[in-house]
Amino acid sequence: MAKIKKKIKTIKVDLDKCNGCRACEVICSAFHANPKYSSNNPARSRIRMIRDPIRDVYVPVYAGEYTAAECMGRDKYIIDGKEYDECGFCRASCPSRDAFKEPDSGLPLKCDMCEDDPPREKPLCVEWCLNDALIYEEREEEVEEETKPEDVEIGLESMVNKYGLQKVMDTVARMSQKS
Amino acid sequence: MRYGETGFNLEIDLTKGNIERVETDPKDTELHLGGLGTNTKILWNRVPPEIDPFAPEIPLIFSTGLLGGTPAPGANRTIITAYSPQTLLMGYSMMGGFWAPELKYAGYDKVILRGKSPSLVYIWIHNDKVEIRDASHLKGKGAVETQELIRKELNEPNAQVAAIGLAGENRVFTASIEQGRSSASRLGLGAVMGDKGVKAIAVRGTKDVNLARPAEFIELCNEVLKYIKFRNDNPVPNVMTILQGLGSPQEMLHVDEKWHTENFSWGNSRVRRKDFWNKEIEERWKSVQLNVRKRLISCYNCPMKCGAIISVPGLSTYMMKCFSKLTYTMAAFVDDLDFGFKIAQRATEYGVDGFSTPQIMAFAFELKEAGILTDADFEGCPSDNEGKFYWLLDRIVRREGIGDILADGTHWAAQKIGKGAEAFAHNNIKKHEQLPLKLGMLNPVYYLMYATGEKINITQIEGQFPQSPFATMEERQEFINDWIQVPDEKFKQIVLDWEFRGERSNPYYPTIDMSVDIVDWQEMIHYFDDALGVCAGLSSFPLKPPYHIHNYPKIISAATGIDMDEEGLKKIYRRNRSLLRAVNVRRGLRRADEVPPEDHWKKRFPELESQLLDAYYKFKGWDNEGIPTKETLQELDLGYVAEDLEQRGIIKNG
């Protein structure tokens, strides 16, 4: 199959460099305000500092996909003797917590890497993080070009698997004569 | 819609348990900005001067600044005001951290506490929902511990909590209000909070802060950030390490303490320990600090890292900044920094000021040595230097025995003890303990800032004008080349001409007029910061900061929509400055109180000092007693203040 190049935008998070200032939340919520920058409110931010200073926990997390149901992974992790909620690392807007939801409407939020017109060099949270805890990286990856089967083909394939090709063909022929 | 600010204050009557959300007058913002400016006006308007600092009517105000919670970097300060039980004048103390922005997001510019709660309570502010909650289970708990307990109890990990420890509950005059990595610790406002029966204020807010001209405002913020980055990459050359960068003193970062340990008269001392620092201490201190320091941390929306998480094995974790690591260690004559981090942990949980408290303890042991206090006063006190300090800290915070007298600070303790103790309370201005920096030659600029500052402590006296001359003309030229912050080009010439010796050196140069000009500039930026809620560490405190008189008017204007130019902003400064002076004048402040400690400089010049004060007052439009004149007040739209002062006979008619 043919190979194609795909641009992947990522943000590398260096937890050791984070000073916990939440500038990323400030500028994210300002950029996504409507009109742009007209207000700011970290509760609307698409990046959140999971912060527990006394336990030295400083983890910036980006908003990912919305999920309608709670997952089963509500576990605790112990790293370097410190306990973390698995949820603390999760990007999902989900029913088990209020992170990554608009505070008024409850609608889910998702990081869009500061999509803008004209396009920005890097997301604003990265620009405002002078401590370089957030590092923007673009890379090109070679991926196999997928040829997506049509919906009908997918359906037919499962029929064929179940009843055999001959039976499906007979049925289709009979149906076409009837109409 | 209001921009920058929310336009609402939260008024809480603790006696009645009444809570109200009150809309503020936008005119007050135009006249005073916010923060310290509007707090001062509230204090002036609401309570008469003849009132005890613990009177229930006194409003204890927790204020955001006008820019607090906006994207302006470092706009995170909480400005707390009341009357100080120690100085009896208006007490204002500020803290960074995360509390003020959270209050803005909850929809309020200020929390105004008045009255007294019949039992210990805490306040829980969650957007429109505000509750006064029982805190009897938090009685005696540490200030850091309390913040954790409240967050847990409310199940709100993102709530920001400002709390007092045992010292505040017991009305110790050096009691602080602690919050995260920050504390409002000077002038005893923690004691006022404790007296009102409030253990803590917890806040969680999820509303918007609006901006008037968004694109313009963000561009200005970007410029500020860019300049911070430039300054972090380009430390100011030819000055001491501690003065090269931005932020508050980078005491959590630096481990070389030769200069500070040897050049301050620590504790209550009159002398410096000139050969304190040696190889062994250097290595030991470095290893101790790096071992307990878990992370360098910042306040809200600020790229600096002035604080640190400190975790001493066997003790609960806390956060530290500035000089607390040194103040206890050096005052106790302990040579191991390990002690400093350990006792500061206890002191932070108790909630006490890290400058005054060790000074009071050193003062007490000097009195014991001199035979003014007796063995009976120290019954049960261990004899080793570390043990002595822990013992006395416990007594002061609990107000037990001699601790009860010392808890009022060195001035009041000396008055009570008598027998010549007054001579040992040698380091006060307006009854408040000063940083133990004793120098040789009088510096006229510093003289004025020490003498006249309404804040009555160190941050009032440091600023963006160099502390001493540069050695060579090349260095001077290099310094002034990119000095964009000066309000006027004339300040550059002063730096060029300033010498270590000869005619153009301290104390006669900068000249009297120049000194007054320089002080006015330093003060002006402090008054902006304290009204806007911007950290002095990015503005009035360090050399070449990102905020200055040339960008502040634009920033304020873009944020709030208020028309503002440099002249207009300067007038607000003069108004706020004279109003604060009037509050204190009404409390009895006069020229005779504006006196730095006698031993602050070895060489003093009474005649020059008097002339400096004359010129300063005149420049401000105050009379020779330091009282704003009627004309000055009227010119600053403070006619009602002039009227009041006239009625009281403070301003003489005609």
C-alpha cells in the first residue's frame, strides 16, 4: 500500500520544569473567549494544572476527547512515593469529574492547538510558558494510506461471512428480479 | 459591564452573620484604581480615627487589585488592610499566591469583614454561594494544615484558602495570614483576623474576568512577557547577584549566602558577623538547602520562581520564600541552616512574620543577658541556642508567661518591661521592627524612604534606582543605555554623575531635590502595584522591571476602558498617597514619628536629614508636619478629607 506523510502536532510536557503558575490556563481561556481575548477564566481552559503543591504534584493536562460514560480506570498510581489519581492524567471530559467542561453549559472542551487564521507558529500555552515545561513539537510521520471500504461493503462482508457468498448472491439476484 | 474588575464587593458582618453582595461605584475606580487605593478610601469613610485596632467596626479587607485575575503577568496580589495593632496606624500587608485571582473569578473585587464572630468560623465563597461555617474543629491547627483540611472537607481541591495559625487566634502582633506559598505577614493583620474569629477564607470561582480592549491588552501582556524573558536572559551587570534579576530576592535559588550573612546585623544585633562564612558552612548549607528544596515555584500567572516547596524529613511540607531561612538561623546564633528550615516550618504553621518574630526573640535573650529579664521569666527554657528559640517561639505564639508580653513586638514589650529595655528595642520605625541592615554612610534616598514610607518596612525602600554608584563611567553608561523605565531622562544623569567619594557622593549626592524626585518615582510605582495587584517583583522592586510608568497607563486603559495617560495615572498616585497619609495623620502620625533607627547608619547628618524631610513634604504638598494641605487635598479631589481634617483642627484654618 502507498505511504503518505502526515503532520502531527504535539506538546511535550516536562513536569520537572513546571513552576505551577497556571499561565497556560490563563492564556488558553483568553484565546478561546469570544470575541478572542475578551475575557479569561481558567475554568474554561483546555489545559489544566493538576496541582497539589504540598505533595509536589504539578501536572499540566490537555483536554482530549469527550466520553459519555465513566471508564473503569479510577485507580491510584504511586510514582516516586507520591500517590496520583489516574484521573489526574486523563484528558477526557467525562461524567466523573468537572474538568474540561464549560462551567455554565457543561459542554465538553477539547484542545485544538490554538487553531487560528492565519495559523499560529505554536499554541499559546507554549508561548506563555517561559519555563519551557511545555514544548511544542511538530513531526511528520509516514503512515500507510488507508483505503476505506464503503459502508455497504462492510455490511455485505459480514453477511458473506455469516451465510456464504453464494447465498448472498442468490438473495441479491432474487431481490433484484422482484423489484 | 465592568472591565478588569467585577464591580462587586462581598460585605460580611460577622456579628450578625449577614452576607451581602454590593455593587461598587465605578467613579471610585477612576479616582483610586482599586486594591490599596480603594481599601484606603473605605477605611477613611467607615471608621473614625479614635478607635482601637481590635474594635469590631474596623473593616478587615481582602482585596484584589484592579488587574488581578486578568492575563497581566504577575497580577495576583491580595492586598489586606486594617489598623495595625502594633503601629496603631493603617496596616497594609500583601501576599502573592493564587487567592486574589480566584476571588475575581468568583465574582468579587474585595471581601470586607466587619464585626466579630461569636465563635471561630471560616468563610466559604463559591461563586454566588457564600457561607459562614463553623471552624471549632480547626482551632489551634496550623496555617498550612488548615488550608489542606478545608480543601478536603469541602472536597474542592481547587479552592484557594487564606488562613491563620495559632498566632493569629491568640492575637500575636506578628501574626500572619498564610496562603499557599505566600503570606501577608507584616503589621499584625493575622491578629486582627483572629480577633474577628475568622480562621480562614476559602474561595473557588469559575466566572469570567472581562477586558475592555482585548487585542490591545493581550499585545501589551505579550510585550511584558517578552521583556521578562529578556531580563531573565540578561541579568543587570555590575551589581550584586541578588540585584541582577527580577522577582523578589531569589533566596530559594541561591545557596551562596556570604554577603547576606556577613553584612546584615541579624536578629536584634548591632554588629555584623564579619567572618561568618567559611568553606565548611558553604558546603553544609548548600547540601541542606538542595536537600529540603523540592521545587522552585511561582505565584499565579508569573514565570518567576521566587518560592520553594520545602520538605524537611520528619516534618510536614510547607512553602518558603524570601529570607526566612536566614532570619531565624542568624538571630539564634545557630550556624546550621538545617535549623532555619526546621523552625521556619513550625513558625509557618503558627503563622508568624519571619522578620519581626526572630528579632523579638533575639531581643528577649539580650534582655536576659543584660539582667533586665530574669531566670524566672525563662523557667524551663533550654540552654542551647536552637532549643531556646523553639521554646520562646512556643511561649510567644501561646502568649504564655513572658511570651505574652513579647507577643506585642519589641516596642510595646520594652514599654511594659521598662528597666532600660527601651534601649534594646533599637531597630523600630513607627513601633515596627525593621530589616536588620545597618550601614555606614547615610544614603539620602534610603533615609527618606525609611522615614516616610507608610508601609513601614523594607519593600517600601527598595526600588529600581541603583542602591549605590557604579565604579566606572563605562559601567554607568552601560546601565543607562537601555534604561527605558525612567519617568524622566534626568535620572540617567544622576547615575552618570554619582560617585563613591568626593563631592558627588552620599550623603550630599544625589542632592536633596534629586533624592526627593527619586523617592517619588519609587513610591509612585509601589502605589500603582498595590492598587493594581501587580507583584512588586515585576515592577517597583527590582532594577529594570517589565512594568513602568510608560506602559502602565496603556495596560490599565486597555483592561478597563478608562481613559488614562501618564499624567492622569500620576495624579491617581498622588491622590492615593495623600489619602493614605491623611488616614494616618488622623491617627496621629506626625513628623516626629518619621525617624529611622538611631543606629541605622553609623554616620548621621541631622541638619541634612531635616532638610530632606522639609523638601519631601513640600514636594508632596504637605505642611512641615507631614500633613497634606487643604490646597493639595482639594487639587486631588479630596475636598472631603480636607474638610474633615479642618473640623478636627488638624488642618489649621487660614
